[in-house]
Amino acid sequence: MPTRREFLRISAISSAATLAGCTTPATGKKESTLPARKVKAPVVISTWAFGKAANTVAWGVLEPGGSALDAVEAGARVPEADPANQSVGYGGRPDRDGIVTLDACIMDAKGRSGAVACLEQIMHAVSVARAVMEKTPHAMLAGDGALQFALANGFIKQNLLTDPSRREWEEWLKTAHYAPVANIEDRMPGDEKNHDTIGILALDGAGDLGGACTTSGMAYKLHGRVGDSPIIGAGLFVDNEVGAATSTGVGEEVIRIAGSHTVVELMRHGYGPEEACKEALERAVRRDPAYARTIQVGFLALRLDGAIGAYALQEGFSYAVKSGVQEELVAAKHIF
């Protein structure tokens, strides 16, 4: 039986090793075997194929020395304004009442954050979220209050429901069957814009991180439903000591595991970005294995040193990367 001194020594070694992510006889924790993708700063990454266009605009901010915060806002505004993208902003699919409602959040290197939920009739929800962060003492505004705030700050009201999305909703009304579709991009061959939330993360030349997340949410949801996208710690989390993470997919499950915060905390304790994304997903699998097989959730992470990683429950999740030496769309690994 170990003495008290030996016990304290083993405990100290175990704690240090856990933080470093190393294997020790005391903990049995395995060192990560998943390679980190390293990119020289600045770098911007975002979810799905339409993230490539968002990255291009964000890179236009980063390359001349702009901030990560400005970059992610500029990038997120691209899909928000694209009527062909039916899951973000203008042209988004409505709720079951035929109303397009938007959720968004933004977070900077100082830990400041702003969000809006159930915002109607305003195209650029991400910019309203930034205004909440910079002009109010609050972290989130919702519904009519968010709309009033947006109008008071110069945003313009407009109809976000386009004819294609309206026609699809009218067709859906014939059965009114609601079922979240995993990997909707696989159900619509050739239409790479029908995906999900866009989450965008950037690391600027000063070594600061920023992130944003914006969506019109699940098509034909109950009016008033809010997913993970505007929730700091679920759809997005930025910690300038460690890294940043964002999510895509069924928001309810992301909320249940505080997904993006979980990914960042795992990186804090020595996990690589890809490994951290995978471990967060495995928590969802352990919680309800049968349910996890029926939905899609994906995480994307950017560590402070420029290492990148992603993982998803199902095959089909991709993410876009842009830096001074790399521009590509990457297929994420998956559990099932």
C-alpha cells in the first residue's frame, strides 16, 4: 500500500499528464494518435461547401492585417445574403407557420459575445448579434425585442421568404410531417448549398481568434424554436488561451452536451482539435446510441497554434479552409 507521500506524487503526475494529454501508468490515458492539421496564421475555416465563398470574403479582411472578429462577421454575411442557401438568412426555409426566423452569435478574442434568437425580417443576423455584443450589456436578444433593437440600430426590415422556399413550405403543408433530415446535402444531389448552419472561425495575424455562427434553423420547426447556433458554448465558443469551436447539425443534441465549449475544454486538456471534436461526439453517442445514429452533428475546431480538426456523427460533413498556403474543402471523418 503506497505511503501518503507516494500517493501525492502519483496524483500530481496524473494531473499533469492529463493536462498534457500523455499516457501514464497512473491514469492509463492514451496519447492522441490523431494528427493535427497545422496552418500558418492567418487562417479561416468554416462549415460546408458554401463556406468557401464565406472564407474568400473573410480572407480579404485577414490578409491585409484585419481582425478575426471583422473577418468572421464579413464571412458569415455571405451565406446570409444568398437566396439560394435555404438554411441561412435570406431564402432560409421557414418554420411551420411560414415565418423565417434567424439565430446567430458572434464571439471575440476577449471573450465578449452577442447573440440573437428568433429574429424576423432582418437579413444579417450576425451583424445584429455583434451590435448586441458591442452596444448593450446583454449577451442575447430574442424575438420582437431583437427586431426592435435591430431597427433602432439602422438595420432594414425585409421579407426573407423567397418564392422557392415558400413553394417548398406549401408542399410540406400537405402532410405537415416534421423530421429533421441528416445530411440533407446527400438528399439533394448537385445542390451544395442546401446544408445547414454556417459556423466560421478565424485566427488573425496578431494571434487572436474570432468566431460566428448563423442559421435559419431547422425547416418547418415549431415557431419559437431555438437551436444551438445562438447559444454561446453550444453552437460556438472562443477562448483565446486555447482555441475555438463551432457546430452544425441537430442543435438540440449540441445543446445537451454544451458541444463547442466541450471541444475547447478538451483542447485545453491536451486533445488535438480533431480528437476533441470526436470525443465530444462520443459523449452524445454514449448518451443515446440509437438516437445518435439517426441524426447528424459535426464539430469544427481551430486551436490557437493554427491546428485544425473536425469530426461528425455521419459521413457527409465537409469544411472549408483558407490560408496563405492552403485553400480546400475537406471531408471530415465520422463515427458511423
